[in-house]
Amino acid sequence: MAKVAFIGLGVMGYPMAGHLKQRGGHDVTVYNRTSQKAAKWAEEFGGSHAATPAEAAQDQDFVFACVGNDDDLREVTIGDDGAFQTMKAGSIFIDNTTASAEVARELAGLADEKGFGFIDAPVSGGQAGAENGVLTVMCGGSEEHFNQAKPVIESYARMIGLMGPAGSGQLTKMVNQICIAGLVQGLSEGIHFAGKAGLDIEKVVEVISKGAAGSWQMENRHKTMAQGKYDFGFAVDWMRKDLGICLTEADNNGAKLPVTALVDQFYKDVQQMGGNRWDTSSLLARLEKK
């Protein structure tokens, strides 16, 4: 059992922190910007909650965070009441936020100066993966810190990989989002075409999902997409945030992402339709728009 803090109790962080407590058996203290949610978590899972990130992180072995973006991450780490103000030497900060590789490298450098470790560890698997404790975790950092943190991370994960030095986890998450963007657009076009052609979409998917066109998205989203239901997972606003990170990094490293840039604009169209909180499969709604 380790002493653990978890900062950020959104749709992902809330169940992840729960798995650290219940499945991992760790002593968990949580912090959330909305204190009522932190109190609710503590009552539900039997842990404790703190008034600030600094208070939550004090004397902990591992400090986790899962917040919205680079600015949120800086606030809860190096802000006036941030976790970096109180973390003890030899502890490890594990960041599950999907953020930039730049901020990961920045915080890793500051952590090193202060004598504790930092791992950027964005996750894939969505809300369902978090709730079921089967997330994929892509890590950047030193092998020593990774080996120390891995048994704790396993509380909410089924796949954990060390991808390289600080920032490598975030870069790998960018690859993940790039692949998903093109895939969901292709699936949306396929379902749209099948409907226009008068085909039975369920029968079509039953056949093609067993061949080269098959994917997790097809298996898990085709029915709700065909029904025009888009409240099952990762929101368009967050996908656009992630794709913006990908496109910025591509500008820096010279990668060409024409499809990703196009799909990002398609998601902008979905936002303008009022679909900010629809899930990423809502690209179909744009095609079906009258």
C-alpha cells in the first residue's frame, strides 16, 4: 500500500482514483476544484479529501493528476497552491492529463530540480475504460520512475508502456488521436453511404467488421451512430483540444497531417451545430445534416 494523492475528479479521474483506493488498496487523498465532488468521492470510496493540491500532495509517495489542459496542469502543479510546492523528495508525480509534450518536459525538469520524479502518462479508453479500470497508459519518463509507478498505475490500467523520456507519453497519445480522427471520419462516411444506398447498416457492419475494415469504433459505435445518438464517450470539445495539440506539434516537428487538419475542421462544424458535448462519433451528424 502506498500513500497516494489524486488531483482532478472529472469523468476520468473520479473512477481512476476509486480504483487506486479499492482495487489497489492504497491510502488515497483527493483534490477537486469543486470541493463537493471531492467530499462525495471520499464518502463513496472511504478516502480523504484536501482543500488544495499542495495539501493533497504533502507527504505522499505518488501524486496523480487528470485535469483539462496545459494551463490547468500548471495551476495544480506550480501554482501558488500547487502540488510541486509540497511534494517530498523521492516521490513521483504521474500526469494522466492529455497535454502538450512541451509542458511535460517543462514539469519534468522542475520536478528533477526539486528531487522528485515526473511521468507524463496520458490514457486512452474513454470514460468506460476508466470506470472499468482497463485504460491504456502511455508513459514518458525515466525507467527507474516508471518501474516504481507501474504497480500503482496498474490499479486502473490493462496496458502500460514506457515510450521514452519525458514528453514521449504525450507524443504517443497524439499518435492515438491522429489515428482515431481519420478512422471515425471513414466510419461516418461508410455508414452515411450505406444509408443512402438503401443497405441494412446492421447487416453491412456484421460482415465488414470481420474483415480489414473492422475496428473498435465500428464494433462499439455503429449502432448508436446509425440511431443518431452521440452521448457515449469522449466529447467533441476535448477532441478538438487534442487535435490542436497534435497540429501544433506537427508544425514544430515537420510532420504532415492533412487528414487530421481536415477532420479537426469537421469537428468545428459539429461544434457549430451545437454538438460541443456530443461524442467523437458525431462526425456522422455533419454528413446527415439536412
